[in-house]
Amino acid sequence: MTATIDPKAPCDLCTLSVGTKPFALVTPQRTFLFCCEGCKGIYQMLYEIKESPDRTVDN
């Protein structure tokens, strides 16, 4: 079952809305959602997060 993502949900970095095709960063603790690839990459770099290899989200 796939969870529905609210397109108005805030980006986990800049707080803009994530839109209908958010960029997801899946970690063992939770899934982070971003409005763009740039925010996702900056968040990963700032917090030194590695994406879980077993789950990915297609855009």
C-alpha cells in the first residue's frame, strides 16, 4: 500500500511545498520529502545522511 503525499506538505529543508512528485530520502528512521533534487542533496550533505539502499522512490 502506498501512502498518499499531500502536495502542500513542506519540504524538509526550505519549507516550500513538495508538490505532486516530491524527492524522497529514505532512511531507517523516516522518509524525508523535498521540493527539488537540490534541497535533497544539501540536506544529505549537511546531515551526512546516506539513503537506505533497499528503498527508493521514482520521480
